[in-house]
Amino acid sequence: MKGHFYLRNCICQKKKCNCGAKWAFTIDIGIDPQTGKRKQKTKSGFSTKQEAEKAAASLLYELNEGTHLEETNKTFKEFSSEWLEIYAQTRDLKPGTIRVRLHEIGKLLPYLAHVKLKDITRTMYQAAMNDLYMRGYASKTREGVHHTGRMIFRKAMEFDLLKRDPTEFAFVKREKKTIEQLEEELLPKYLEKEELALFLQTAKTYGLEHDYVIFLVLAYTGIRVGELLALKWKDIDFHQQTIRISKTYYNPNNNAEKYQLLTPKTNRSRRKVIVDEEVLETLAHLKSTQEQFIALHRHMYHDEDFVFAKMERQYGYPIVHKTVQNRMKRLLLIAQLDTHLTPHSLRHTHTSLLAEAGVSLEQIMDRLGHTDDQTTKNVYLHVTEDMKKEASQKFAQLMRDLR
């Protein structure tokens, strides 16, 4: 029956107690509907009788007001695992997103794995965030960990498993950066047009199988590497001079036979890209070579119509990301260009050269399949700003020539 509590001394029931808990209380909290037996709530560990009375009175108030919450005894590790399953089932997520969330939970486990959710305090959670900072994890990584942590504890609150959210006032420390570092972050690396011409000529002269056509398509279309590797011949319309982007390649372990084809990054990513005749001619030559190869190896060729298919070992399977990355680094070394550039840098290069050619930002975003992307805007604004300066210099020079 609600409204009564029973105080007593140490619950050890021993003559000589070493538990340090001097007072405890027990409260009737009603009848268990499943068993029909009386339910009781016991709490111990109070140093004085007054502390026990105060805690018991507070609990009685919650019970009578209907605000009492029975917090879970699940550990962070147990609940985070349950949360990940719920998260995956209630959203239309790509495997890569689940992989990222699992990785971020892994960053919290060393601090919270075996601690009960109800025992995790704000101080404990913030200490975990601070330690990740001290261990040198990047801001983006720590922000991701905190975002996942917040989602986990908010879900626990939503399920009435917790009274307080220990992540509510937590913060992610930011490292102080120099102006040079900030500018470098705002503007990604890309190739100037002369450098791109050198890189493509190097690919044509010294490239391995598929190198030239891969990097030509990436540079001339600005498509993502995943979109490139997912291309099938039915996506290329030689008559209309377009490449259709309708899927992306996913293979985090770079196992050629374990690939997945997923929907594009966003709805805007579904698009048709108009391409140059030189690109189409190069693709047509590849198609002819591939058809001859298939005719010779048909019995062992994984013929799923992929454009960039392997022609050694695992015949017909699409090329993996790692191959494209390694091939590009090799060619950059030969051409004596910046080896920190990546295949994605060719997307930024495409943006910069379109801007230099006078194409509007709206047209560029449409071509790249973007609804909004700050990186693309930064590249565009940087290039057009330089063009404005050049226009001003040309005007001033024109006036000086008249003197």
C-alpha cells in the first residue's frame, strides 16, 4: 500500500556489520498484476535516519503523483546494442551508416561499457569526451561519437528507462587552429588545368589497365568514385552523349566479390551527365576491348555488364576503390604532382575548371548531383574570386596602356 515506509538499520542481518550502510527503507508500491503478490521497493546505504526518511518521502511523493520511474539495470553496452538494432530498423540506412555508428559506439565502450545506464553521470560522460580529446582524436570524430551518444541516451529517456540524460550539457572541445589550417580546411586540394592535362597524359602513357579511361571519366564528369565503379554499359547512351547515375558501389573491405550496389547518396544524385565526345570515344574503345575479352573467357567471366570490370583474376567483377586510389597515387608520383590528392580531388578539380569556364554555381551543383554542398561552394567562390581579380588587373592594364 502506497503511503507507508519502514525504516530499519543495516540490512546485512549480521551482528558485526562491515557494509557501512547504517539505514535503509522499504516501501510498499502496490500489487504485481502478473503474480498478485505485494511489490516492495528497498533502498539502502544511508548514513543517517534523517537521510533515509527524506529519500523515502521523496519516493512516496513520486509514487502518489504517478511520476516514479523505475530506471533500467542494463549496462551501456547492452542498451547501445539494442539501440543500434532499433536505429537500423526504423530508418532507411545504408550499411556504411550502420558501420559508422558501430565505430562511434566502440569509442565510448572503454569508458562506459559495463556501467549501468542509470549510474552514468554527466561528469562521467564529459570525462570520456575530454579523454578522447586528450588522446588526439579529430573534432569530426569526437562530434560523431557525441552525436551517437546523445541518440542512445535520448532513446533510453524516450523508453522511460532513465530519469536524466547525462549527455544533455556535454560539449566537445575544439582545438585551436591557425589561420593557415582553417583556410586549408575550407578549400580542398585540386589540380589546376595544366596539372590535370599532365596527369591525364601520364595516365595515357604510363597507366596500367583501365587507368586512362577511369581518370578521364572522373575528371571530365565530376562523378564520385562509387558512382563510377557502379556504372553499367546500359547507363551510357552513346547517341545522346550522356551517362546515367542511378546507383553507387559499396565495398568497405575491398573484396571484389563482396560488393553491393546501393541507391545514390541523395535523390538529387540521380541524374544524367552530358559528356564530351573524347570521353565517349575512349569508352567505346574500352567496350570493344571488353567484348573481345569476354568472348575468350565467357565461361569464367562474371558478366553483370559493368563498365570498369576486372580483366585479371575475378574476371568481370567491378574494380575496387583501393585499386583506383593506389593507381592514382602511382601516377601522381610519376608526374611529380601532389601525392596527397585523391580520386575525389578530381571532383573538386572538375568544379574549379567549370567555374573557370564561366559555368554558374547552380549548373555545377546540378551536374555534380548536389542540393547543397559547402565544399563545392568554397571551390567555386575561390576560383571566381581569382577571376574577378584578374578582370580588375586587365582593366587597370588597359588604362595604363592608354597613357
